[in-house]
Amino acid sequence: MRRCCIANKCFSPTACGCVSEAGLHGAQACYSWRMRASRKQALEATGAPPRKTGQVPSKRAADVGGRAASSAAKSTQASLGLAQSEHVADADTPAPDTQSQSQPEAAPSPDAHAPSPATPEDAPRLSLSQRALGAADPAPYLNGLNPEQREAVETLEGPVLVLAGAGTGKTRVLTTRIAHILATGKAYPSQILAVTFTNKAAREMKHRVGQFVGSSVEGMPWLGTFHSIAARVLRYHAELVGLKPQFTVLDVDDQLRLMKQVIQAARLDIKRWTPRHLASLIDSWKNRGLAPEKVPAGEAFAFANGQGAELYTAYQTRLKELNAVDFGDLLLENIRLFMEHPDVL
């Protein structure tokens, strides 16, 4: 029955009785023979030599043969479907609306066998740290600085003086310069000295530096006001200036109370020569770095008929007895420490 189907070129097994006499196996055998014949014709058309038993086809021949066989299979399936439709229509039964068209195989591109361009996979692999450094901005803290500010930040050799008005970015230059010094490894956080005048300014400076360097700002003990840093220095070297490390810093009220005791000990009129007046004079002398023995005679005569210097000496003696200092002493004692013991620096 297979021969009948082949001789009559039957595309419908039921038309020649393949299914009725030989069953479904006959129909499958007929279809299988047609597939092998189509594949053989495609190979002959391409000029490829017939494959011997056990021989592995080349990649190109396999591709061509596979495309030809696929096209032939589609054509055979379309023909089988058409023949079955016609047969069922002749038997006066409703035929399903099936439509199958074979699509022509796209011609291979001329660049199909050309070498592919280099891909990111072909590039040399970088380590995780190299990729992280390459992806991140090497100095993001420098973004937004104008040329003059950036020059002040990046000049790390020798002193730098920045002259600018209010609100022009002086604090930004200072904090960015600190971040740049740390980022370039010029110093450790504990080796940087940064001073300002008020506690508010010191907190702002510490906050800005923390935005650049993160938790490293906690390791900067020498960032603060003049008085806070001076107090830290004195506690390290208190014995060199006649104090103990646990000295007390007097506030304004305690200072005036001690001034009153000194004036009363000198038997002066407390209402005429007030403690506040004497405290103002002594504070001005300390801010100028003048010890009691260096106060000019003319200035000393301005209080209690020339007893100003003597009262200044008595006040300093009382401070040493109490192991205490006032805010003026925080600066004055540091000056004396650095001048008499330069090795501390």
C-alpha cells in the first residue's frame, strides 16, 4: 500500500485506502518516505555529497539540509492539509477553515560568518576594587567649587591665605580642604588642627566635614574653638604651667566673685573699684598676651591709683591655689607653654 501511495503521488492516505487497509502505520510510513525523499532532493540540489552511514555531516551542510528539509516538510504538510480538505468536501461534510502557507526561508546574511565585534565579555576583567574606583567619582567633594576655591583646596604644600567676604564660601573651602587632605592621605584625622571662634561655627564645621569623610570626623580631637582646643592642650601639659590636669575653668560669675575677694583683700572701696571693671582690664591684658609683669605702667595706673598690676598678680596667685583658670588663661597659658617649652609643639 505504500507503493500505491508513492506511484499515484497521493498526499492523503485516506484517498488511496492506506488508512483503511494498512491502518495509521501505513499513513505514517507514506509521510516518512516523502520526508526522506524531499531531504535527498534538497541535498542533491546543493551539491553536497550523500552522507554515508555513521558519517557526521558538516555544520554548513547540516544547516543547508535542515533548511531545505524544513521547507519541504512545510510544503508536504500544506499539501496533505489541502488534499484532506478536498476529500472531506467531496463527502458533503463541513470542512474546517484551515489555511497553511509555506513561508520562504530567509537567505543567510552575507555577514553571517563574519567575525563578531568585540563585546564587553571580551574585555579584560577588572577586580572588584578597580571597578568600584572606576565607577565612583574620585573626588566628589570638589564638585561645585569655583576655580579660586578649588585652587585653595588642592594647594597642600605651604601656607594658604583665603581672603573673602561674608557668605562667599570660606567655611566650605576650609571643610573641603580638610576632606581633601584626608582623601589624599596627607594626614590622619588626629593630625589635623582646625579652629574657629564660636561653638556654633565649630559644630557646623564638624557637621560639614562629617558629610565628606563620614565617621572619620569623630577621630578629629583638634577640631573646635580656640578655647576648647587650648583647654585640651593644657590638660596634656598642665604641670608645665603650674596646674594639675583636673583644673577647673571658671565661668563669669565665679570670676567676678574671685575678683571681689581680691579687691576686698587690698582694702579698696568695692563700690568705687568694681570687680567687673577689674575683670575687664585683666581680660584685655590676657587677650594681648600680657602677663602681670609685662603690663605697662600707664595701663596699670588706670585702676586703683596704679594698683592694677598688683591686683592682677594677686588674682593669678589665687587661681593657681584653686587649681583653676579663666577663659583668658586658656589662651595666655598656652602662649607661655609654647614659648617656654617649644618641644611641646
